[in-house]
Amino acid sequence: MLLSVNNLSISFSSSEEKSFSLKHLSFNLHKGECLGIVGESGSGKSITSLAIMGLLPASSARIDSGEIIYQKEDDKEIDLLQLSEDKFRKIKGNNISMIFQEPMTSLNPVLTCGYQVTEVLQLHLGLNKKQSRQRTIELFKEVDLPRPDDVFDSYPHQLSGGQKQRVMIAMAIACKPDILIADEPTTALDVCVQKTILDLLKDLQKKYEMSIIFISHDLGVIASIATRVLVLYKGEMVEEGSVERILNNPAKAYTKGLIACLPQLDKNPVRLPVIADFIDGQSKKKVSEKVKKKVSGDIPKEVLLEVKNLKTEFFGRKRLFSKSKSKVIAVNNVNLKVYKGETLGLVGESGCGKTTLGRTILQLIESSDGSIRYKGQDLKLLSKRRIKNLRKQIQIIFQDPFSSLNPKMSIGESIMEPLLAHKICKNRQQARIRVNELLELVGLESSFFKRYPHEFSGGQRQRIGIARALAVEPEFIICDESVSALDVSVQAQVLNLLNDLKEQFGLTFIFISHDLAVVKYMSDRIIVMRDGEIVEEAISDELFFNPSTEYTRTLLNSILNLSN
């Protein structure tokens, strides 16, 4: 036995009430095994990992009972909950390491990525500056980061979401820990890199007999890496068993619901099943078996957005003895049309330019060349005042929910801000009522109004971001990995919600995601990007079942599902 969690109960206290995040949780982690932990957002998955790492917020979290026993190589048992901060610091990163869920908030924005990894190597392994740099570049190569020398000198904001996550993974495995806690480590990664990272973790686990606690809402990922699965619901363990038994023959209705909520490549229902359809063994709402209609290529369509010959470039810092700055072409000669009322899917590997394209369309990033026309208007020619007015019509749901929310504002105030700025509500009282409606619309309680972003799980924060985007009643929304941080049940709820809103208000979407099954379910047409360029465009069913390029076939072959 390497780690034993016994009767662990954790509660959080606020000014209003006390809530329990874990209730009498017990489980064991054996040497060399991978334990998967699944459950809905807020079920206690991340709280469990933070408790093991000694990272619970001291101001609000309280351990009401239990122990966490770590058995070192000398067979000495240590209760991690009883360690002083100084003693625990020697274990963190060295014996027990963690890959965090949100890389942007875990990496220091004012330090280069390379420095942050070398710091770990120098602190725990005693390497000098030259040795730590060499080892860091080796680690960057291991996790398949492009241009590792450039990444070493880059700051987090200069990397894509997937690239930042790979830096975090390199940092976590740097000291070859006994226990690696991976909290949604592949959430921000495209399917190809996700498979590479999972293979890497499995190789490292085998090579160093490392034990892994793998937390994920993606049951396909869990099926591909874990040997045993722990299912959590509202802070309690629902069931535990081997991967084969849990996924193929679940005993509890809740587990059956989690599995059924996943979009299937061979099905296209009007609505996805949700947990409410399975909980307590009773179906609260019959799931429709109707096939969702796609936009037909034969129907005349109104062009809402047209992009022509678009190019977006980024310039790095001047290198020593170099006369010019390094240049990266993130979007290269892109041409596309988005038709009113459709959902255009945008897929490709991390760093292919999907997010940059979306932000360039919104004028959040300046393009180098080309045109962007929305309803016939060239957005590049609009004044700042007209661009501000345009924000009401075009919104974005950002990839990283935490960094897009103001940590000093309550989530109610964050959602209320655009309502007042665009004068959608006459006063704060009306805005407060509308915020409560929006919170309930995305599956959150109106009583959360006064809470701050740090008090929510990653999935809950993503729902807050969606509520804020919907606040101004836009007609065109760019969803940039808008469900990547959500568990499968809430993901199903949000996808159903987006489709309902699309139908009700005639919304148009660009849906950016690395989850190809989700993109297929949501999209009428799909565009595949690689290295800043469009390599394929087709109706969604046609692209999935008859891809025309080898690159698209590679992406499709990398999809992880419950049978992998």
C-alpha cells in the first residue's frame, strides 16, 4: 500500500452556510497502479487531490475527520494531515506531485516556462543552472512540445492552452515522483496530443513503478489509462471497481448515467441524456430518439460572417546577436463562411490556430492581412465605439474560465456588468433578477450570486462564463473549448442548452473543440485546421465517415472511447 485515505470528511464554511465537499471517503492506492476518479463537477474529485497535496485553502476549508497515510520506501507511515508545512514542502513535487487542472492559473505569468521547471529541478534534485536547463529541454521534448528551446524562453501567455498544460506535465514528472496526481491533465489537449500524453504517462508509470491518481470527466480517457475506478457523487463514493466492471456493467444508476451522457459517433439524438434521466433508477424525462437535423447543403443560406485571406502573425523577442524578431504565422490565408443559424465546428491539434482565428474574428487580436466581414461590414474598418456596440451581437465563451473571470468580483457582479454596460437592464435590481435567471439557466443556484470564482470548481466556473456570454443576448457566439472543463453530465446539459438557445433565438455558433465526438454532435459543417491553415471542410457526417485527407484520418483514429 502506497497511499491510504481513511474516513476523510472536508467541509467549507462561508458567511452564509457550511457545506460538505467530502463525506467519509476511504480508498487505497497501490504501488504501480493507476486509480481513476470520476464524477460530476463539484463531486469532490479535485478537493480530494488538494487534500492529499496539502493545498486546501486554510481560510475556508476544514478537515472534520480522517487521515491520509503515505508509506515511504523505508516502510515508514506518514499521516500527511499531521505534517508541518516545512516537512510537507519536502514531499510536494519530490515524492508526490500534481498536474493541475488549469495551467494558466498554475503557471507564473511573469516567469518564463523554462525557469519555472528549472526551479523544481534545482530545489529538489540540486542540479546547477546548466544541468537544469538541459534536463528541462529534454522534458519538453518528452511531452511533445514544439520548438522546446523557444518554449523554454517563452512566457505562459505566448503558448496555447494545450502547450501550457504540457509545460505543467513536464514540471510534475521532473523529479520522477512515487505518486502523480493528474487532475484533468488532458482537458486542454487535442486528441492526438492527448493520446501521446496518456502513452507517455503509462510509459513513465511502468518505467519508474509510479502510482497515478487520474482525475477526469472523460470516461474514454479513464478507460484508456486506469486499472481501477472510483465514482464520486456529491462528496461520497458511489461505487468502486475495475475499469472493465464499472464501464461494462455499472451497478449504480448514477454511473450508468455518466456513461450514457457521452456523445456517440454513430448516433445523433435531438437531446443528449443527462444524469436526471437515470438517477435513483427513475427516468424524469424521456430521452428523445429523434435524429437532430443538420443544415442541408441544398438550402439557400444567408452568409453572416465571411473571412477572406486572413493572416495573423505573432512576433517574439529579439534573440542575442539576431537582427530581427522571430515570427510565428498563427493563421495563414484562411477563407471561410459562416451561415446564419448554423453551427460551424473548428477542430485541429493544439497550436493549429483555432483560438487565434476566433479571437481575430472578434477583433481581440489584430490581423496582419485579409478581411473579416460580419453582415457585410468589414470589422477591421470599424471605429472602437462601433466595435464596442458589436460586442453585444458577437460574444465568446473563453477556453480558460478562471483567467477570464475577475477574482475580485463576485460571480453575480461579473455577469451583471455587461447587462449594465450595454444598458440591457435599467437598474441593478432588474439586472440582479436577470443574473439569477441566467445562473439557473446554466445549472447553477441563484444563491451563488455573492460567491467568488475561487469558490467554484472548474466546471462550475465554465458555466459562469457561459451565463455571462448569454447575458447580452447575442446572435453569434464563438465557443472556444466551452465544454472542455465540464463533466459529461453537465457537458450534456450545456450542449442541450446551446442547441435550445440556437433553436429559440436563431443563434449562430463557431464551435471550437478538441473533442471530436462533441464537435460532430454540435456541428452542421466542420473545418479542420493544421499549422494555421484549413486542410479540410465538409458536412459533419461526411467528414467523420469519409475524410478526404490523411491528417483528418489521423485525428479520427486518435479518438478515445469506452472500448479503447
